[in-house]
Amino acid sequence: LRAVALSPADAAIDSRRAQMLAYQLDSTREAIDQKQFRARLAAYPPVLEELSQLSDVLEARSNLAGVPVPGLEYAPICLHAAYSLREILTAVGWLTAERRTPFQAGTLRLHDRQLELMFVTLDKSEGFHDRVAYKDYAVSSELFHWQTQNSAGPDTPAGRRYLDSAINGWSFQLFVRSTKGRAYRACGPVTLVHATGDRPMSITWRLLTPLPARLFVEFSVLK
């Protein structure tokens, strides 16, 4: 949060990182001006010092390489790292200082980028009845089985967006968590392998970057 000279691209990433932190530290739904947020932190040096120490500890514990998510290089998130939903939505620019709208859907379409984010919770045993018991799981380290919402079929706009993704310009990013309340893992971009069924559709995606062994084990056992 120190004032340093940054390129426009780095300044945009720095701004989103600061906004991600603001969402983590301030859970209200009111707008948070970045300058005001930074000023609030600067007014409490012990808090800044504790955040710095916590950052060092978490970085030392991590064994991730810190690789940007392919296709999301503009967003300050790393491949296979864990993030809350609000962090992800802030990183891609959907949540901002002015817009702090609650989000509960399983997918988010960013039309200006022709990009769809898919948020998958594998264990839906709590709070779901049989008609919305989606069946999602890792088939292998490179393949992931995903079931659409019940309204999607081959003749619907959502279904065509998936089925025609090789030629329609849309791309898809997969975020997966094992249970509600846990952080999502950024699994990266996926491409269509095949799809079957109607309302819902069952789709097998191929991950551009295979899952690490530990994530494959975690995401496959719940099938």
C-alpha cells in the first residue's frame, strides 16, 4: 500500500489488489473509496505491520509457483490458489469500490470479454433438494465433469454458448471448492470435450493446465 511509481497495467492490478483487501477487511455493502481505505490503514501502523507479517507467513507456507491464471492475466489471482468469491469477483473487475452487490449465482458472464466464470461447489448435501443436486467432479487431472443449471439445454442461449464455444469467441474459467464455506481454487481455463443431456446438460471440460495431484484427489472423491 506504499505510494510507488507504477505502469498503467501494474497500477490497475495494484488497485484491484487493494480493493480485494478492502473486501476482506470491511464486509459492509457500502462503497469503499480506495484513497479513504488506504488512509484508514495508514492511520493505524500496528494494523499495517500485522498485515505485512501475516502476508510474509502465508507466502512462506505456500508451495504455489505464483503463476497467473491463463486468460486472466489482468486479474491479480494465481493458478490453483484459493480465493473467496468476493476476491475473485473483485479481481476480474465485477465488484468495484462503487459496486458491492451480493452475488449468489453459479456462473458469471462478462459480456465485454466474452468470458464466463463457473463457480462449482462439489458437496451440495446442505441446503439443496434432489432437483438441484448437481453432479460435478474431476474425472482426471485434465478432465472435469460439470452439470449446468436446470434451465440450460442444447436449444437455449446458455446451451449454445457452451456447445458453440469453439467458434463463438466465448471462453470459460473454472473455480472449484469442495464444500460451502471453503475458498474456491482457481483451476484455470477449460474447453469443451463433449456434452449430453437437456435441462440440465452434462458437460465434460478439458483443463488447459492439469490439476495438481492433491486437488485431483480432493475434487474426485465426491463424485
